Amino acid sequence: MVTDKMQVPTYTDITGLAGIAVALAAPLFAFPGVRRLAGLRPALLLAAVAVIVLTPLETLSVAACVRGATGDLSITTLVLLGSVSLRCVTGWPPVDRRARLALLAFVPVAALALYPMALGLGSFDPYRLGYGSPWLMGALFATALAAWFSRLDLVATCIALATLAWTLRWYESNNLWDYLLDPLVSFYALGDLALRGAKRIRPWFRGRHHAAGHERPRGCQL
């Protein structure tokens, strides 16, 4: 008689699914009603959503289905999600605005340097550097060092944790780029910077429009 043995999940599966669960639960804190929750309620809400998305439906859970489509989230994404979740649950002060803005600027630059050429734009494939190129390691080390001395701790932390996780082969991927970036954090950073730019341009545009509204048409001038 043959019996099926229950497959024990690996630490890669556990951390990968946990990251997806946090990614699915964290957007709830964008709602004003949720942000006003006090005490243990934010933590209980986060735990409840995590349990729901991790509970298997027949064979797979919601988190497993999302992970199958997106893959494991990068360390940078997990750091951002973790900082937001901890702030909402524990009431910790928010991440330094300057450090967060520097990270949001670093991510699109790296993404634009990686994804277009990795998808076939040009003859050089920067994705191959992620398998242990000393050039990439040197560039990341210099960036992390410069960020540390500039007090941009979030950038230095993400690079250090991503490099450490890659060294330990925490994910199934052997490429350092997959630990540093993913499409989710790339689109989020681009959208955040675009929104910031729109907010800066809007007052200037309104001022120009208001001034133009007070000008008399040229045809009516005497």
C-alpha cells in the first residue's frame, strides 16, 4: 500500500509566501478607516488577512497563486512593506523621508538599467552580471558605502540585506538582481516619483492658468 507523504515546505517557500501575504495585507493600511485603528487591532487585522491568503483553497492558497505569477518578492520590496507594516502596527515613527526618497530614486534607475537590455534592447545583457560579477558587486558596494556616509540608511540596508540573502541562496534564484529588484517595486517607485512630480507641477500650472485667466484677450486690447 502506497501512502502519500506530506511535503514539508522549505524555508524559501515559507519566506516567499510570507512576503506575498504581507504584500496583499499592507495595502489595507492605505484606507483612512484602517489607519485610525488603535491598540492591537492593526496587528490582528494584518494577521487575519495573512491567515486568509495563506489558507489553502483545495490545493493552493491565494498567496501561492500570486507567488506563482509574480515569483518571490525582492528584498527591497520586503523592506519597504515591512517598514510600513511595522509602523502601522506598532506606531513606530516613519522612515526618514530623505532616505525613502533616495531609495525610490535608486530603484527606477537600476530597473531602467536592467530590464530593457535584459529583454533584448541592445547586445549587452546586464542580468548576467547578477551571477557574481565583480563589477556589479563593486558598484553595489560603492553605492552602499556612499549611501551610508550620506545617512541614506534605507538604501544601504536594502543593498546589504539583498547581498546577504543572495550569498546564503535564500531564494531559488542564483541571480543577485532578483534579490535587489522585482517589477512590483519598480512600478511602485516610478509611480510614486511621478505622483510627487505631478504634485510639484500642479501649483505652478494652476498659478499660470490663474494668471492667464486675468489677462485680457489680445483682440480686446486697446
